[in-house]
Amino acid sequence: MDKVAPASAAADSQEQVPAFAPAIAIRGLKKSFGSHAVLQGIDLAVPRGTTTVILGGSGSGKSVLMKHMIGLLKPDEGEVLIDGEDIVPLTGRALDQVRHKFGMVFQSSALFDSMTVGENVAFPLKEHTRLKRGDIFERVAQKLALVGLPGIEARMPAELSGGMRKRVGLARAVVLEPQIVLYDEPTTGLDPITTENVNEMILDAKRELGVTSVVISHDVGSAFKIADQIAFLSGGRIVAHDRPSVFRRSEHPKVREFLLPWLEKGA
């Protein structure tokens, strides 16, 4: 995990979004809470094996959109297709089977403070598999090594830095070997060095595991470093959606307003 591709190579790979059938396809998605319309017709395709960053300001509906991807919310209208299957009508066991395709990295890492790192990572295996104790230990060690934290199973979350907690959160998210990983504001509240470590973690997960990643964020700098494509959510719609190099030049007024502070820094 310490090996990072040269910046030029990473940039080149990020400019080529494969034209595979999308892992996630959202069509005409609408969701209101009472009289408040949050999503007003979302259309979005997430190509398999790529990283899509969904940018938007606070309250723009990014978290609501992500909850629809995993079936935690049902839309008022529209479709959410995972590997071509519309999950909107699904309930119970059928929906649970689709959710097993996902791993989730929470903004706060959401580790259990009373459990060791090893117990935290092992938790999904104990809940959702019948693996033997030795096999669980082996899988946990493998995933911790994958995120660059070998041998820390006995440590407690309180002993870890913010970046290490994020990496343990990723290890737990991928321990069931999902096809898709969702990241909820992964760099919020982190210092620049830790933010860069988390960016590398997301890129490494794509390289090492081949997962499809969806990141919701308001961190423009991170988005341009990790994304294969960037979608901008404003007014309940995706108003811009393209490769980073094209997105940077968007003439949409809401996108320009959002990017301006970052561009003025000379980034």
C-alpha cells in the first residue's frame, strides 16, 4: 500500500473512463421530504472499476443520493440499478443480497471504541459469514496489511490517528470483498497530510481491489486527485458531470461559484 503510482501515470489513468456497463445507474430519481424537494430528477452512471466523486455544497442532497444507492431510502420516482438490477422494488432478503455488494466508509470511521482494531474489522465476517475463527483472523490480517496497517489487531481505536482510523474503516468496509465502496465525506476535518493519506487510500483501494468507488464530498482538491469523473449536485439535479480536466473548465454558474475559492488559490 505504500507504493503509489507516479502522479503523471495516475493522472493519465484518471482521464480514461472505461465505457463498461455501469456498476450503478440512476435514472430520473426524485425524492421529497414533505414539501421539501431534495432530489428533482437525478441521472447518473458510475462506470465499473472507477471512482466517481459527487461534489456539492452542504444540504445539496449528496447523502440522500448515496442512501438511495444502497437502498436505505426509497425514491418517490425513478430507478436505481445495481449491475443492471433495479433495487427500488426490492425488500428483505433480496435487498440484503444487493447490499452485500457494498462496503461503506463513514465520515467518522464509525469504529466501535470498546473493540480492538481486529475485532472491528472482523465484525462483518462474524455477522454475515460462517468462517472459522482462524479464517477470520487470516482475512482480518490480510485486509489490514492491504491498507498499510499490518499487525495492529490488538490496538484500540483511541490509540490511532485520524488517518489510521480511516484506513481501519476501509479494511472493515472491504473485508467482505464488496464490488462497490461508498465513502461519506472521507476527508472532512482532517489536516492536509492526513487528507493526502486518505486520498492515496482511496486510489490504492481501486488499484489493489478493483472496486468501484463513489465518494461524496465538498473537498475540491481531493476530488481532482482521486476522481475518474466528477458529478456536481445542485438544486436537486446533476448539473455537471465529466472527467476532472473537463469539469475544471465547466461554465455552469453553480460549478464556477463552487470552484472559484479553490481556483483562486492557484490550485
